[in-house]
Amino acid sequence: MNKKIVLMLLLAVCGWPGASAQQVAVKTNLLYWATTTLNVGAEVAVSKHSTVGFSANYNPWTIGSDNKIQHWFIRPEYRYWVTEKYTRLFFGVHAIGGKFEVGGFKLPIIGNRILQGLKTNYYKGSFVGAGFSIGYQFYVSPHWNLELSAGAGLARLSYHTEPVNGPKRKSYVDTKRFLPIPTEVGVTFVYLFNSKK
């Protein structure tokens, strides 16, 4: 069901009325691929300095026998480009939402500071949030750009923990909390249709 919703939203962005006359881009984030997260995005120019976009990300994997980093999330975004669309510096505002099931391992560097007991528990839940981003696109060729981006925001998490090993309960009470999170870290290949460069 979730996959169908993501696919329909991506098709809607690509099929935006008048998109054939506008500049459209599709993209994928190499850093997410490095974490085995499948991802694709689409972006449509709505004026000389503005674009709207949508990205979908999905990771279904269990690493080894019990280390889970499973999640999916979607991220609609508005960007303002300082010089011109798909060129150099941009600032963005976005929403983000999805579901996750992670655990069975200890996070490097930060350890248990954010999620206590991550090594012995799975954290299962959902999140919604919003944030701001900044980035820069480098010209590579008439149809290709390379983008560097970063973003941060605030998310509302609703989750519960289940033991990695041991009996599971029939029902759980979700914990709800607000948490500042990174909402984007990107090294992204961008392909431009209707390129005017």
C-alpha cells in the first residue's frame, strides 16, 4: 500500500500540468545508496528562481540476522534558487514523513545518546516533521548536474521498543516525542530534461 502511494505521488510530480513546457529533473542521492537505501526524486521548475520537488526513499534490509535499518520516507520540498533554477546556490523548505524499524546495533560515535538500548531493542514507529535545507548544484554537462545538500528540522516521533531477543508482547504503548533531526544529507546526480543550458 505504501509503495503504491509513493509511486502515485512520483508520477503526479512528473506529470504536473504544463511540465512538458517546464524544466524537469530526476535525481538520486549517492549517499543514500551507500547506506543501501533505494531513492529517487523528481523536481519541476515553476519560475526562473523556484522549483518544487518530491523524493521517496526505501530501505527494506536486515543486516546479518538481527541488525535492522528498515525505513521509508517521503519528502516534498520547495526551493528558491539565488541565481537561476538548477544553478548554484539554493535554499529550501520541506516536509518529511515515514516509518522505521531500526535496532540490533550500536550507533558509532553517538552510541546510546539519542535512542537508549538500540543494541538490544528494535525501535518501531513513524515520524512527521519539517525543516530547511541549503545546497549547491554544479554544472557537469547540458543534461547533468551534481548537487551537494544538507538539511535539518524538527520531527514528531511515535514509537515503541521491542526486544531483539526474547518474547514480544501482544501490544505496545507508543512513546511520543519531538526530536531535532537531519532531514537531508546529499551528494546527488541530477538529470535535466528540456535543458536550456
